[in-house]
Amino acid sequence: MRALEMADVAKKPGRRGRPSKAQRVPRFALVATDVVIEECTSQAQRDEFIRLPLTHYAGDPVFVQPIVAERRDFLDPRINPFFENARATYFLARRQGRVVGRLAACVDSRFNRFHGSRDGFLGLFESQNDPGLASALFQPACEWLRQQGMTRAVGPVNLAFHHDVGVLIDGFEQPHSMMNAYNHRFYASLFDANGFSPLKDLINYEVTAAQGLPDKVVRLANRVRATGQVRIRQVDTSDPDAEIRLIKAISESMLRPGSFGLSPMSESELDHIVKKLKPLILFRPELCLVAEVGGEPVAFCITVPDTNSAVKEAKGLLFPFGLARMLWATRKLHRLKVLLFGIKAGFRRRGIDALMAHETFLGATRLGYQTAEVGWMPEDDKLLTRMVQAAGGRRIKTYRVYERPL
């Protein structure tokens, strides 16, 4: 059964004759009656949950299948220290015994303490193009969040904001980059049909060597460089753990309660992430930069090869041949991903961003890279947006995060 129940909207029009956001009445799809929802309580169910994307995106030339073993570790509270401050449950949807959808519900206690919120996250969402099926998944997940004391569902968040987030709503023809989500084109309509409202759009940009940096960025970078007041250095590969903690300190100095998305990470979670990032940083330290003013680290820009084109060769499985195919493909990585960028408050608008962009660009072109993807950043962050656009960034993808009252 596929049915969609549309609520009437208030008659008073908003701008351009359409109801304003405050005037809209949420709409909810009727639950598909031929779908059975299971809460994952066994390892076998958890494996079905993890493996669903391998078949769900079969034949999609853009999608990069995640490595099953890595996803097992990611969802395992005994391995992933994210769960020291978070709890989650997972739901499977079946039709005639076959898995046709999945959804995770998660409460991140550290996030809520920092922001003074009671937000529950919905993530790892997969579904057929059926609002009733999506409704069958959303209902028990939202109820679980309510039972945990949450008052708002936010998603997709997989499972935290420093993982991949949002529904891809444009840029489907672009490569599926590392640490970013990918989904079928109809996913946004499933959220729209089930009482969710857009909360924030997140943007990815692309910079190419052929286009080059704008002249005004190069001129500003050269002026700042000539003053001798800003020193740009590579990360210290002899002590990458300390460098990551330095970057964490700069990042957390920029965080404010109530700001969108991020919150401080625990030391154990940072250690876990460092282990994953360290090989990439050591592989191309020329592209991982720290800016110092008077000996004080004030900014960073971490750019790494985008490994997703290599991961794609494994087809989700490391053995018996996936690992060998993936390692062979790493020799041909040609795209970069700007993973992390930040400047301490009080050091913005000094041209440090232009200098770091120029140094990264020069290093990337010397190494033969032609394209770098930058993201994500909130669409309404005007300062970051201006910085990236000034450096020649071209908007290539939009991700949408939704919310729904509980």
C-alpha cells in the first residue's frame, strides 16, 4: 500500500502567494501496511543493516560502497568511542521478508550538553521510493527518541555532525567524495512527505587547477607573506597526534553553544579519528598546513587525497580481492578533499585564509592534483562562503538537514 495524506495549509498566503513556514501544517505519509519494522537486536540483523547499501545502489555509477568491516566497527559500541557519550538503535524495514529500508536513531549526550538542547538524530537512512515505507521507519525511530527525552528529531546525521550529514539534493552527477553522504534523488521527497522541515542547507565547493586562484587572492596572499608576520608550516609528521590535538584546540575555540552542528569531541574519540586520518596526513603532509602568528598556532587547513575512488574498487568487501584492488587504485588518486579548515576568532580578515589557500594551491599543483572539493559549510555562514568563493570555489553540491518536532 502506498498512500500519501496531505494536510490542508492555512489560507493566509505568505510571500509570492505561498504559505510561510509558520503557516504550513505538517503533512505525514500513511504508513505502508505491507512493511514489517524490526529493531536490530542480533548481529545478523546488524549485518543486514550494514549490507543494505551494497544492493540498494547496485548499478549506480557514482555511489561508493562503504567497506562492510569498517561499518561494523563504526556501529560497535565496544570499538567506536563515540558511544561513550551516545546511544543508538537501528531499524530494518522488510517487504515479503526482503530488507527494503533502514534507519538509525541516536542520542548524542555530549552534543546536547554543549548546546543545551534535546535533539535526537536520525541517520543512516535508506529506503525505496515510497513515502509510506519511509513513514514506517520514521515512526518507531521518533518514538524511541521521545522515550529518550528528546524534543526534536534532526537528520540525516550519520551519526554525528563530524561524520557525514544531510540529504544530497543537487550535484548527483559529481563524484561521491569521502566523508560525504550520497543518496538517491528521491530521498528529499521522503522527508518532505513525513512532517520534516528544512533546517539547514550545507554546501560543497570545487576548486580546479585549470581555473587557478583569482588574482586578488594571489595578491593578498603575497602581501601577507611579505610582512613576515604569518608563518605557514606543514604539520609535524614526527608527532602527528600532537598536531591533531593542536587543530582540535583551534577548532573548539571557534565553537559556540547554539551554533549549528559541531560540538567538542572526547579525547578517546579524537584518538580514534586520528588513527584514521594519520595515514592520509603522512601521505601528503605538504597539503596539511598550520598558520602561526608570533609563534601561536592560529589557523589550519587539512587537505588530503580523496580516497573514495580507491575504496570504490573494493565493492564493499576487503577480501578476497577488495583490499588488493583498493591499494592498487590508490596509485591513481587525482582528486583532493579539503577536510578541515579553521581560523581562531580575532585572526580573521587578516588575509591568513588567502595565504593558506595559495600555499595549498601551490602544493597541490606541484604534486599534480587538478581538483579539490571543499565542504561542507552552512549556506548562511557568509564569512566562510565569501572566503571559499573568493578562492575560486564553485558550488557543486547541496546537502539538506531536516528537523521534526517530537
